[in-house]
Amino acid sequence: MNNAKPDKRPLCLSGKGVTKIFGFGDKKTVAVDHVDFEFHVGELISIVGESGSGKTTLSKMLLALSNESEGQIFFQGKPRDVHTRKSKKKYWQDIQAIFQDPFSSYNVFAKIDTVLLDCINMRGGKGLSMDKKIEMMTEACSFVNLKFAELTNKYPFELSGGQMQRLMIARIFLLKPKILLADEPTSMIDACSRATILDMLLHLRDEIGMTIIFITHDIGLAYYISDSVYIMEHGKFVESGTADEVILHPKAEYTKRLISDVPKIYEEWDLTTV
């Protein structure tokens, strides 16, 4: 866990009264309900909640894949401009995502070489020689313990789930965004691979000073990796603070229930709340 004081770092992404409403009238659903947040440069944040809590809807708004119904999101202290295709592409140079399902995250018609070359071109490397591009792709794959020479001319679907997750991190290594949003990035892989993926993300954060936002239902994982934790229930943040404050000294009843639901190996499991 990073022990640096989050409030000493400059703001990276923040929001005031951010709200998302689906439908109208009696059929209206408030998925995200007037949330405020402040994420700082180099900080590792976890947004924790059960399915239906609104965390994935919020992540889509942070990525500018969905517009906020009310409120405003700020990037680097200024109102975020994502109103045109051009401004969105510029914003996406600074914020990228790793999603829960690696199988649906790739274009099935694009070979791995194309996936990685697109990242290099997006960062302004279109004019580089092919030798230099291959060197960069080899380095990125090596960072996640993959061999580019074994991947070239293959399609992502020819890889295992764990390899595809690693390839997604290799993309981030090439893109070097200011913010990475990771939506349940380890939920589909085994425990050993999960630890490796998390270690890679933390190493990447330390290497380029990237802000990482984890979207997760796993409060144990949130405590282990996070500087700050936001607990989300029914579209609202019911509690937020440092990982120690929120997990070791919870105030909200919902937070206490999430913590009590984490099975303890040496205790009899209480399944009455399930």
C-alpha cells in the first residue's frame, strides 16, 4: 500500500454532484446519485460496491462513454471537455481502461501486432521505423512476461484469459495514460495470475506516476492495494477515506456488512446474510 498522503498531490480527476438518471417519470432510475470525489496524481483508489450499486455506471462516465445527467467532472482541475469526437480522442490519450472480460475487449479481426501498433501510433509514434516499433512492442510484452516473437501474427482469441489480461497491460505500458480505470480486472483469472497482474499494475503506477482507479466488489483487495477507498451503495458514496480509515474503522452499516461478508479461513463462515 502506498503511504504517501493523497491530499499532498495535485488533483487528477474530480467530480461535483455527478449524477446519472435513466428513463423518465415513474420509470426513472437514478443509477448514480450526486456523488463527489477527488482523485489525485499517482493515487490508487478503489470504488467498492455490490452489483447494482452504480460503480460501473460511474466508471463509464469517468471514461466519457456515458454523459452525466447532472453535475460536472473535472480533469486536472478544469471542467472536462468531451463534447466532440476530437476532444474525446484527446481525453482518451490520458485515460484508459482494463475491463473485466478480456474476451470482449479486443477486435476479433485485429492481430496482436495491430493492437500494439495502434497504441504506438496513438502516442505519436506513427513516424517511427518498424524496427523501433518492434523494439517497443517487445519491451511492452516483456514487461508483462510475454514474448512478442511468440505473439506476432496471432489473434488475441488464440491466447488464454490470463495472457489476454497481460496483453491489456502491455497496451497500457505503451499508451502510458495519466489515469487507468480497472473494472474488476482480475475477476476471471486464477489466484496466482491475479497477484501477478496486480503486481504489474502497481509497478506500472510507480514507474510512470499513473493514477489507478479500481472498480471492485472485493473489499479485501481494496484494503490491500488502495490509498483511498470509496464505498458505493444505491448510487451514493456512503463512506470514503483512506483504506485504514474505511476498512479498519468503518462508520456506515453497509461498509460493516461488506467487511463481515469476507470469509475468514480460521472462523466458521456465517452464511445467514447471504
